[in-house]
Amino acid sequence: MSEAPISREFLDISPEISRALAHGDPVVALESTIISHGMPFPQNARTAIDVEETIRSQRAIPATIAVIHGRMKVGLSREEIELLGREGHNVTKVSRRDLPFVIAAGKHGATTVASTMIIAALAGIKVFATGGIGGVHRGAEKTFDISADLQELAHTNVAVVCAGAKSILDLGLTTEYLETQGVPLIGYQTRTLPAFFCRTSPFGVSIQLDSPQEIAKAMWVKWQIGLNGGLVVANPIPSSSAMPEDAINAAIDQAIAEADRQGIVGKESTPFLLARVAELTGGDSLKSNIELVFNNAILAAGIAREYQALVPHAG
């Protein structure tokens, strides 16, 4: 029995992005959890708008994704971005599991990596820039706390440009999980997995590629030969914004201990840990977080341009 075609009944694509997709112009998806759950207002909204402008400066079209009044929106107005920023944690954090219920209830939703990938793929967008992907949480051998981002990467055809997995996670187990699921972990100009706030970690990537052209060609070939699923493009944070490993690891260890004492688990753990780490580092981790998002947006725009250059020459 064949699957029914996927409906776009609940999907709204902005006119600008619709035109870009129709003309084969490069488009870069952006998530919205980073707006509502990643940093305080008005810094969150300002950063989201600045990231969009950064992508435009690189000759690509930004597509910030969220759920607004129960509609999956691809391309937000400034008013919608500011709404998500002002409402903050009052906006539901939406992953794959949550998406149908937020849509059915007509609510607002801030999309995670997983749900942003779903909506981007539904719209036909192949490249997505974010801060860091979710992964296997520390202590997962007891809690089984594993981000839905990893499972989405296993079967949704979107390349995710990030600064590696968030360093609050178990990076070793995260790389093992990606390998098991057949997800390429590409190091952009690096052989080691970036650790979000830091440029390196003790863990390797599956392959090093050194240009947007190489990455785009790998994406194209992967999907052309029927290997469904995403790719992780791990882009190290700029040296000028990287944090000392000792300082960030001490803050992370303290934040994790506090979360354990307070019983904070599941999808609430990541926003709590990132906010607490920002407090413990005097705001330095937040500054680094913002800079790495800009860095990833620039690379994603380059990959999107190169990927679109391949599409007309298919077959």
C-alpha cells in the first residue's frame, strides 16, 4: 500500500520565499526556538532579524520557520519575530511529537531543529542554519534522553549547518548515534567535532570538507542516489568568539548538577542549561552563541548557493 501524498494544507510560504523557490534561488531555513527559548527579549528578536540580514548579504533568502496561530509559517514578518521574542517561554517549544497538536489547537509554536527540518522539507528548502543540534544527553544510559533532532536527521533530506552538538550534551554518544543512523557528520575545515562554544572536542567527524562547493556536491549525490536523510555540517565557532574549555566545562557541570537537583528533564532541560550557563559565564556564552549563529548563517548561504547551481544540471 503506497503512502498518501503529504498535504500542504497547514503550510504558509511567504510570497518572497515562494518566488525564490520557484526561480531556483538559494534559500536558508532558520529555526524559531532560538528566538523564544534561546535568549531574552529584545535581544532574541534583534538577533533573529540580524541573522536574516546576514543571509541576505550573502545573496540568499532567509526563511525563518515557526507555527503562528496553528499555521506552519515559512518566512516570518518582523512583527511575528517580535511576537515570538516577547512571548518567550509562553510559546510552546515544538518538536516532531508536538507539531500536530499545536497546529490543531491553533497555537503559536517555536520550532526546534527537528520540526524546522520537517517544515523546511515540506516547503522544498534543503539548507538550514542553526546554533547547535540536539543530541544524546549526559546520563542517557539511564534516562534514555535523546533529542528527536537525531532521528529527524536520519530520514529528512535537509542539510543542517551548526557549530556541532550543544556542549551540554554527551558528544561522544551523539557522534555514535549519528553513525548508527547513517547521518554524515561533516567537519567544515576540521577533523574534530566542534563543541559549540569551543572549536574542538576529543571526537572526530566522519569526513572533512573544506568548501561550500564540496558540501553541496555531497548533498546532491547523496539524495540523487536515494540515500534519504540529512547531513550535519559542523562549522567551528570563530576563534575570536570561542570560549576557554575549562571555563565553559565548569559552568556546564554546575548547570547540569543544578538541573538534576531541581528535577528538570526532557525538552525543558536545554533552555534551562543554556540560560544557566550564560549566567555562570557572565553572559560570555550568550555572546558566543550569537556569533556562532551568524557564522553558520554565512556558511549555509554559501552551501545553498552552490547547491542551487547544481540543480539545473541534474540528470
